[in-house]
Amino acid sequence: MNDQERQRLQQQYPAWHIRRPPTMGCLVATRIDHRLTQQEIYYGLCATLVEDTYQQLIGALANQRKIEETL
């Protein structure tokens, strides 16, 4: 994930902090200012997503949005 890709994802998902930790080979997205309830966790929402590729992170973020829309 380059800076432009990260910036584009950050704009699409402003409720998430998206980054590639320098010492890890993965991508991480963490929710900003939203503490999940037990019900949200039960239905599949995550506070942090860790994925190996940019495409997997896009899919995981889209899945989280889809779950949010059904609650």
C-alpha cells in the first residue's frame, strides 16, 4: 500500500485509522473514537482489522461497513 492508496482508503473510511506498521508486513485499520458494544461485536464488528494485502483490507473494511448498515 503506497501513500496514495492509504489516503484514498482513509477518505473512504474516515472512522478508521489506516496504516502499515514499519516493522510488520501487514496492514492495520483501527476504529477511531468508537467503542464497540457487545451487540456490535456479536454481529461481527471489529475494533481493529489486520490484513496481509491492500485488497484484503479493502474487503474487510467494506464488510465492516455492510455489517454497520444492517444494525
